[in-house]
Amino acid sequence: MALATSSLIFFLLLLPLLTIAQTTNGRVSVGESLTASKTSSSWLSPSEDFAFGFHQPDKNKDLFLLSIWFEKIPAKTLVWWCVDKNESPVLVPPGSAIKLTAEKGLVLSHPGGAELWKSDIAMQEVAYGVMYDSGNFAIESRNSDKLWQSFDQPTDTLLPTQIMVINGQLFSRKNESNFSQGKFRLGLLENGNLDLNSVNLPTKLVYEEAYYSSGTNDSANSSNSGFRLIFNESGDVYVLRRNRQRSSIGIGAALPTPSSDYYQRLTLDFDGVFAQYSYPKKTTGSGTNWSTVWSLPENICSRFGQIGSGACGFSSICRLNDKGRPSCECPPGFSLLDPNDSYGNCKRNGELDCDEQISPEDAYDFKVLPGVNFAGNDYELYAPNYDMQHCRTACLHDCTCVIAVYYEGRCWKKRLPISNGRYDSSDKGMALVKVRKGDLPPTLPKFPKAGGDKKQQIFNITGSILLVKLLTTSPSPVFRLDYSGIVPIYGGIPPLISLSQYGNHV
Ligand SMILES: *[C@@H]1O[C@H](CO)[C@@H](O)[C@H](O)[C@H]1NC(C)=O
Ligand SMILES: *[C@@H]1O[C@H](CO)[C@@H](O)[C@H](O)[C@H]1NC(C)=O
Ligand SMILES: *[C@@H]1O[C@H](CO)[C@@H](O)[C@H](O)[C@H]1NC(C)=O
Ligand SMILES: *[C@@H]1O[C@H](CO)[C@@H](O)[C@H](O)[C@H]1NC(C)=O
Ligand SMILES: *[C@@H]1O[C@H](CO)[C@@H](O)[C@H](O)[C@H]1NC(C)=O
Ligand SMILES: *[C@@H]1O[C@H](CO)[C@@H](O)[C@H](O)[C@H]1NC(C)=O
Ligand SMILES: *[C@@H]1O[C@H](CO)[C@@H](O)[C@H](O)[C@H]1NC(C)=O
Ligand SMILES: *[C@@H]1O[C@H](CO)[C@@H](O)[C@H](O)[C@H]1NC(C)=O
């Protein structure tokens, strides 16, 4: 009896402690709020792995974004942010506040009081909010029904235990620090496929042609079709079919084990690559960073067709870097439209002039880019057995021709804007880029005047390499020539392709 009484007393003593623990451990009470500032606090999950609060995306701009991030990772990695009905990030000035209310759930308001955003909740009274250790922020009723949750409104990232249903989608952001909608979408379609598509901006029209598809559809028998994208607690990713079969995404990926030692995320990156990332929870040094477990598609540069600009901007050339990511470069004679946006469009330095008084031979030259192709934008094809010399001449004497692509006796003329430029070392074709002679830096040796065999040599790969050889005194093999050796071919524009890769063609 005495024992029972003392247990009861002990339990009663403990009760308020438990309540306190609950309100501070991930729980947010109705009436609580956070104010946007450089030093604003946040609502933490019990493990403190995730935080909900205001993030300042650009240190030079006094604007804040309501978001959720990995709290213990120094490089702030957002997993969710607040968007309006048009999927635009809701950037707010300092002094704006987010408050949990009983009627509307979360309400974001301007310092002046105007309502900027609110969570759309069912007509029920809010009891509290919870920042869960999964990274999900939920608004719940008295019986713990989730009236709203961030997991239902994904932006560009999914976390373990987060599920995507039919018609669910992720959008890429514009770039690392700009959370505006980018030009890529991941969607689980009605037909059961998990597809990656590019998107037209600003209309948000999703171009039908997918640059990756899981192939988990079966139009003949819908019970074999996918209907959920699952990212489970162990970090496995699969499309679940209606017949309960699982189709792995990122097949063959070796997951870090055990998964409890790693943070994990799936992100549709701004460059169009969809990747699974992991990050060790116990970091060993300052060099720790997210590492890619797998990424899709395999070679994003080669995946785009006729419409849209592909992974890079228009008139840009995409090359897969050693991390499997697209890097973009403007062709010689072109430069970035926005010098700060290296994934953006390139523009010609000066127009091609169809009313030119001087002869095209005097006005233009060509730069040869081995392994470079531009898919689409063809308006003329010369074939078969057309040689490179004639290809060049055909483009030279056509003032609308900007670039010609030459491949085994075939010559395509291209006009602006050229799209889906790509470099592939195994591609035996090449792009001939028309450049104004004045564009050549004055210090460079001039190409010999057009005419006869010499011209043939210059605009044929072997010929180009020979020319480089003549211009340098280096006795080393041609494909080891240093940077300056490339300049005559690229006219001083940083080379897209290092010369070592020319070795394949020699
Ligand atoms: C982000 O990019 C979009 C689209 O290019 C642009 O309109 C917007 O001004 C940018 N936002 C910021 C904060 O730089
Ligand atoms: C799956 O969808 C693709 C188009 O997205 C279609 O070409 C293919 O035939 C479909 N496969 C099946 C088994 O229905
Ligand atoms: C659909 O496929 C399932 C196997 O996944 C099979 O059991 C079922 O009979 C099929 N239905 C039809 C109509 O073919
Ligand atoms: C996650 O999915 C994989 C593959 O289907 C399975 O082997 C594993 O047991 C699952 N983990 C959990 C925690 O359900
Ligand atoms: C981690 O990677 C990101 C993106 O690649 C980069 O911005 C950041 O500087 C890296 N952090 C560290 C500590 O290397
Ligand atoms: C992001 O894009 C904007 C253009 O919208 C550009 O001004 C900015 O420099 C870019 N930032 C990075 C980190 O590339
Ligand atoms: C590019 O970025 C720099 C530094 O961030 C800025 O000063 C400059 O105005 C930007 N240029 C453009 C064209 O946006
Ligand atoms: C380039 O020229 C060399 C020698 O003039 C010739 O052997 C070779 O076949 C030519 N290559 C092409 C692609 O025309």
C-alpha cells in the first residue's frame, strides 16, 4: 500500500515534467510565433535534427524564407520552404512573423500586419504543431489528426518516410540560392510512371517528352502500374505497384549502412539531376559534405530532344563533368546573357549580317568543336558523302547559318537559337561554329587565307591538330599541349574540352 502510494506520488510529480518536455520537444502551442531576423530562433524537432523557421537565402538581401532545414549540418540544406499558389517562394522582410493559430493553423504576416500566407487546413480546431524528427512539420487536432503537414507539400526534396502519391511532384529551384521555380519537374503520373520532364517558364507547361522515365506503367493491366514513390526508413527508394511489387529507383546503389548513422534526402537539383544524398551524422572533420548515393538520368546532357533548352540554356553546350553533373559553356563567339547565370542562355556576340558589304570569306571564320553536337534546329541537310570543306563553305555563304554540324559525310545547317548543345568524347561528329574574324583576339596568329588544300587541313580535325602543332615548339604529343595550344582553335574562349580529349580523334 505504502509502495503504491509512493508510486502514485512519484507519478504525479513526474506529470508536469513530462508536459514541459512535450511542449519544448518538437511541440508548438497555439499562439506561439517566430519573427524573421538575422538572429531569429526556430522550432526544433526533439532530436534537434530538423528546424522550422526563417532562413535568409541571400546574405546581401534582407529577405527571409519560411523553411525547414537540417539543423546540425553547417551548410544550410533546406528540405521544405513556403510557396504561394504559383509555387513562388514567399520571401518576407525582417519583422515578418509566423504564428500558430487555432483557426487557420500557420499564418505568415507582414510587419504591417497583412497576411502573406497561411496553411490550408480542414475546418477543425488546431490543438498544436509538431516538428518531427523525420523533418515533417504537422499541425494537429486534439485527437492527433494531421490537419496540415509539410510532407504533403514537397518542394524539391523528399525525406525518408515521405511518400509521393499519383500526381505528386517536385520542382527544381532556379539555382542553389534562388528558390524560384526552376525548369525541371519530377512527377508520379497517372499511368504509373515516375518521370523527369522539363518545364516551360513562366507558363509552367510540362513538356511531354520525359528525360527520364521509371517505366513502371502498364497500360494493358493497371494492377501492374506504379502508384506510390516510397523512400523508406532504411533509405531504399522504389515505386510501389498496385500489385505490391517494388521497382527500385537508382538500382544497384550501395546505401550507406546502417542508415541510422546517415541523414538522407532525395532532391531534384537545379541542374535537372534527381539524386539521393547521404551525410554522416557523426562528422569527422570540416571536409564533410553530402555525398551522392545515385543520380538520374545517367547522362543528362544527352537526354533532351527538340523542345526546350535542355540542361543548359539555349545556344549553350552541355558537358557531363566528373561528378556526373552538367556543366555549361557558350560556344566561341557567344557569351552568357546573364554573366552570373552559368546555366543560362548564351547569346551571339554581334549579329550575323545578311547585308554585309564584304565577302563572307573576309568576314567569317570557323571554329571546330570535335565531339560537339546540337540536337534540333536543323534547317538543311547535305548528304551523303558531303565533305567538311563543302559543309563549311555551305554555311559560310549562307548568312542565316550560325553553326553547321558535320558527321560522316553529312552536314546539317543550324540557325538560332540552337539548343541541346552537348559534348561527348565518343561522338565522331563535330560542330563548325561561324565566328566573325574580328572576334579573334588580336594576339592570335591568323588562320591562313581560305583556299585549296590548306583550308581543308585547318577545318578537318587532323588538320586542326597539325596547326596547333606548328604553332607551338613543344615536342610533347599533341594531346598533351598546354592551354595555350588550344587557343587558336577556340579563339581565346575558355575551352569546353581539354585538349587531352582530342587524342581520341587523332
Ligand atoms: C530568382 O530567379 C528568378 C528567375 O530568374 C528572378 O526573377 C528572381 O528575381 C530571382 N530572385 C532573387 C531573390 O534573386
Ligand atoms: C509506358 O509509357 C510509355 C510512355 O510513357 C509507353 O511508351 C509504354 O508503351 C508504356 N508501357 C506500358 C507497358 O504500358
Ligand atoms: C494483371 O496482372 C496481374 C499480375 O500482376 C494478374 O494476376 C492479372 O490477372 C492481370 N489482369 C489482367 C486483366 O490481365
Ligand atoms: C525498405 O525497402 C527495402 C527494399 O524494399 C527493404 O529491404 C527494407 O526492409 C525496407 N526498410 C524498411 C525499414 O521498411
Ligand atoms: C558542400 O557542397 C556544397 C554544394 O556542392 C558547397 O556549396 C559547400 O561549400 C560544401 N561544403 C563543404 C564544407 O565542403
Ligand atoms: C542564381 O540565378 C540568378 C539569376 O536568377 C543569378 O543572378 C545568381 O547569380 C545565381 N546564383 C548562383 C549561385 O548561381
Ligand atoms: C553579378 O553578381 C555580382 C556580384 O554578386 C553583382 O555585383 C552584379 O551586379 C551581377 N551582375 C548581373 C548582371 O546580375
Ligand atoms: C582529314 O585530313 C586528313 C589528311 O588530310 C585525312 O587523312 C582525313 O581523312 C581527314 N579527315 C576527315 C574527317 O575529313
